[in-house]
Amino acid sequence: NSVNGRELRIPYPWLVFNEKVKVNTVFLRDSTAISDSTLLLFGGHVSRGEV
């Protein structure tokens, strides 16, 4: 179980992750919620899509 998985609402608009694993459902590993400004300052290549 994940710390972020227990959250009903994530306090920032972006959820970045290191690894996506699909077994029966999709799991995001090493995920962190970040703000727009953090993404603009420190994000490299950004892709937006469905998980």
C-alpha cells in the first residue's frame, strides 16, 4: 500500500512517479505530488496522458 493511495484528495495538481507497473491494475511506484511551479522549475520532458 502507498501513502498516496490512502489520500482521498492530493493537495497538488501533478503526481509524478518513477515507475508504472501493471499487474491486474496499474500501480505507480515512488510517487510524489508537486505544484505547477515545481514542475516548471525542475521538470525535464513532461508528458501528460492516462495512466
